[in-house]
Amino acid sequence: MPAPAPGEAGSESPNPARHKTSVKLALQFYGREILRSRRFSFPALLLPALGNILLFYVGPLLVAAAIGHIAAGSTAVLGYVLGYFAVCLLAEGIWRIGVHCLNRADARGIEQLNLVGMDALLAKDAAFFHGNYAGSLTKRVLGFASRYEEFIDTLSFSVVANIVPLVFASVVLGIYNPILVVVLVGMIALTGFVVAPLIRRRQKLVDAREAAYALVSGHVADSLSNMDTVRAFGAQEKEAAEHRSRVADSRRLALRSWDYSNLRIDTIIAPMSVLTNSLGLLVAVVWAGGLGVQGTIVAFTYFGNATRIMFDFNQVYRRLESSLTEAAQFTELLLESPTVVDPPAPEPLRNTGADVRFCDVTFGYAGAPPLFRGLDLDVPSGTKLGLVGRSGGGKSTLTRLLLRFMDVDQGRILIGGQDITALRQADLRSLFAYVPQDPAMFHRTLRENIAFARPDATEKEIRQAAEAAHVTEFADTLPEGFDTLVGERGVKLSGGQRQRVALARAILRDAPILLLDEATSALDSESETLVQDALWHLMQDRTAFVIAHRLSTVANMDRLVVLDQGTIVEQGSHTELLAHDGTYAKLWHHQSGGFLDEEGETDAEKTVEGEVDLPGMRR
């Protein structure tokens, strides 16, 4: 079985201190939500308890009083019967009102916690999402919200609804004989003392069970989201076998925790419950003599209710434990603060230009040597800059640092003279239109995917952007046109079509700085020529960072920067770098192949003389 991704819960022995902290954090979130919706949550917690007092404790008092009168030879019990009937009706009415309030507390709490969970995930940095399965994150955040319903329902119906009546019962029993209260409280305390260490042991088993659940859900999501790759490599059986292995492990850990509850905890609580009930009857009849028929019935009934609560304790605890453990699967993610955060007092974004400066920047990925050491790069506003070099040279990393997907280790990055770490991330990224190497598509309509860049864009603006990126050429042929769903990650579109949609999104963004990372790599030659023409118009009067392995794509940029292992080894125009006959010239000759034409000149030589038009070049 492959190791879980970083940040995934995959160990059968999770860090106890970390788990304890995450459970406390989950409890704090749930507690705050109960307080926030106290208009409904407080009645929801208290009214069922009041209903239980009436039904299970006041009702038996009336029944005992009626039996006591009958035992004394009196037949005037109609009032007690009518009273019992009224108490039952009142208890039912109070319960209905409590459930009404609980439904609203549940709905509001789930809604709010869904928002809180999503906000917390959106605040995470890019590295966090690279280290966690999307499916597992989805399960965790949804479980964090949905388990609130079980938590507050259990509190209402099984915890508060039993503890408050027990207090009432203790007061009544104390009136009859204080010894009854001592026996009842003593047996409950003794049961808790014996069971407590067993519960702590079971918590470890539950942690392992939930961790296994998380791995199952993560693997399912990972396989389904890459189903084309699974099928292409004929790996269905391999993925099925991996799934069987994970499910079997999950079943084993679940059974272990369930059996422990059944064979260890329940086998202690059940006899203790019976013993408590028996002692109650013994005290009522023998030791606390003089209670009479009425007192004996009340004592026996109250002890019976208490033992029922004790017998149900394990089930109640398991529900609370399960809900908090699953919620803690999410809150554990919050224990690690994001590495990229907004400053406490962000500067307002000043419209002082789109010039970019990398000042003595040092950066390295975690666990790896620094990629950049003292990097300096000055890009004046309006410059069209091409970034070229071998894979791994740092081209894409530069764009990710600009977007603050990661922060530099040392040095500064300035845009318009402002340090990007002094700005709100949202303000900073409003300056960019970004087209990554692998364009991201949402499982939404074609229109929604384009308009994601500017949700307030008009239909005309969306259409114009689509036309500029040549999206309309295929969109108009689709059955539902721009209302066509593109599928998860855009699987219904070809690679070139996805890239055109991403370019339309960038055009619609209309931002002062363009970041194009292999933006035309998936296009055919004809489409590339058309799209590059549109991009050239888009780049006018804007600062553009264009990454391309196909050098013809960037040959007409104002300036080319050649990166090699994080170091700028050359920079200049296409013609200047060819004349320099350095790294760029070698890359160019390697790509052009040096094919001779009929006049005996290579394409590269003709380019130096300005005799060859390259795709996207404008004279």
C-alpha cells in the first residue's frame, strides 16, 4: 500500500496529543455554534429534559400516589389519573416544541459550519492542497459540518435530557431518604471510574478506524478523478485491488473498535446497571425502610430509569465520540497555519504601474537546496518577457512566487514599487491573468468557465473574449453551445479546447500583468497562429511573462531571460542571444534542427537576418 500523502491521516497510532488538541478544537467550534444559535439551541437542549422529567419522573409520582391511595383503601384516584394524562400530553407538547427548535438549530449550525470549513480551506496555501487528497478534504469538511447534527441531537436527547432529570430524581429521592441518593450517585460514579480507562483505550482504536476511512475516501477520489489514465494503462484491476486492500484494512480496524466496545465496555456497564437497580430495590425495601408503598415504587422506578441511562451510556458516548472524531479529522488540518498569509495591516493597492522587480530573491522548496540564490530581475511596465530554459530551471516557480502561491525565503518581489507581501493576496492576484500549463476547468458550463475570471462580465464581453481566443469555433458546434457542461476538469474538451477556454478567461480578466505558462502548448499549428495573434493584441501595453519550451513562441518578445537551475545565464532579444551563441543559441539550433533550405542557409541563420517569420511574430 502506498504511503499516504503528506497531511493525510494514515497511521494506526495517531499522535495522541495532536488528536486531543483537534478534538478540543472541534468541540470549541461546535460550542460556539450552539452559543451563536442559542435562540433555538438552548430550548432544543432544555425542553426534551423537561419533557423527560414530566413523563418519566412526575408521571411515576402520580402513579405511586394513586397506588398508595388504593393500598390505603381509598378509591379517590380519578384526579391522579387525569393528572397523569395531562402530564403525558404536556410532556409530548414540550417535546414537539423542543424538536422544532432543534431542527432549526441543526440547519443553521450545518450551514454555518459548512461556510466556516470552506473558508478555512480557502485560506490554506498551495502546498497544503498538493499534500492532501481532494476526496479526503471533501469528506473531512462535509463531515465537520454534517456531524454537528448528530452531536447536538445526542446532547439534547441523550445527555441533557437524562442528566437534568437525574438531578430532579436525586432531589425527590433525597426527600424520601438521603441514603437512596448516596447509593445512586455512588454506583454511577463507580461505573464511570471503571469504564474511563477502557474508553481512553477505545479512543485510539477509533482514531485508527477514522484514519483508515480517510484513506479509503482519498483513494476512491484519486482513482475516479484520473479514470482516463487508469483505463489508458489498463490499471482497473490494480486500482480495484488497492481499493480492496484499503477497504479490508478499514473493516478490520472498524471491527476492532466495535468489538472492543461490545466485549469490554458493554460487558462491564450491563452488570453494573443491573447491580445498581438491585441495590436501589434493596435499599428501598430493607435498608431505607419506612418508605411505604408509594416511596418504594418511586425509588424502584427512579433507580430503573437511572440504570437505563447507565446501560445506554456506551451508545451515547459512541455517538458523541464518533461525531467529534470525524469533526476532528477536519480541525486537525487547522492546527498547521498556512505559510502564505495576508499581512496584519495590508497596504492598499496603488495604481503605480505594472513594473516587476525581483530583488535579491532566495527560494528553495522544502527539503531541497535553494533554487534561486540572490536572483535579481527587473521587468519594466509593459515589457513582454519570455522565460526559456531547460525543464526544472525555475521558470514556472517565478510565476508562482509572483502570485504568492509560495513566499520567498529571502529578498523581495515588488510590483509597482510595492512589496507583494504587504498586500492582501486577493488584491495582489487582481493584477494578474494567469494561464497555467495545465488549464483548470470546473465541472460547469463553458460560459461559467470563461466568466470565472470576471463573474460580473456581460454576455457580450464573454462572447468577445471567446471569439478572441477562438473558442467560438468549437463552442457554436456543441449541442448546447456556451451552456454545455465541460465535465470534471474539462474532460469533455480536448487539450487544445481547454487551453483556448483558459486563454479566453485570461482575455476577459483584462489584468495589467499576464502570466502565460506554456499557454499554447496544446494547440495545433493553425490554432496556435490564430491564438498567438490574439495574445499579441492582449499583451499590448501590458507586462507579460511568457514561458515556452517551444522557442518560436517567444522569439518576438521584447526580452528573453534564459534560466538554468535557478540562475539567469543570459538575457536579451532573440537576435542578440543568437548572435551571442550561448545557451539560448544552442537550444534554438537544437529545436530548429539546422535544416538547410535551397539556398544553403539554416532557418536559424535566416532568422538572425530577419528573413523568417515565426508564429506570432509581427514585423
